[in-house]
Amino acid sequence: MKQDTLKKCGGGFLVGAVNGLFGAGGGIVAVPMLRKFGVSDKSAHASSVALIFPLSVVSFLLYLFDGRVAFSDGLPYLLPGVGGAVLGTVLLSKIPAKWLHRVFGCFIIFAGVRMMFK
């Protein structure tokens, strides 16, 4: 296997592990990883969603079958989450890549600081 392919496989494993540990936080790893491999900002964010969705489904099913989560716990968030996903998709096509990069960076900093004090 080529070294580049091994790096991509390792990155995918890391994204899956972070997603399984922290929820959809795998996107925080996926976007920079995709950018490192030459994917544009907007494509990296869109591709991250494509990666995180199936990983989140797998993580959810594993937690559900293990009895660590009840489907009803997340149900109130499902419809608003779908609305937010539609809005985010529309905004992604309209936001300049420079601002997308800045907003994403601020979000990561905010999430990190918030986690440190919780």
C-alpha cells in the first residue's frame, strides 16, 4: 500500500474513534485531515458530513444495543437537527471559503474552551 493511502486509512480510523468517543466530534478531525490531503475548504466540510453520518449511525447503534442510550433521548432533537442540517447546507454554498475557515476555527476554539470548564 502506498504511504499516502496508509495515512488516509489512519486518518479515517482516527475520525471514527473520535466520533465514537465524543459523538459527531469526528468532524473536527475530518475537516483538517481532508484539507491536508488537498481537498478544498467547502468540499472538506461537505465530505466531513458524508463521513460523519454513517459513523454516527454505527456509533448510535452500538450504544443502543449496549443499552447505553435510549432512542427517545435524542428524539426531541431530531426534527430541529434536520432543519439545522438543511440551513447549514444552504449556508455552506453561500459563505466564502475564507469566512468558513474562520468560523470553523472559532467553533473549535469555543468547543475546546467550553469542554475545559465543564
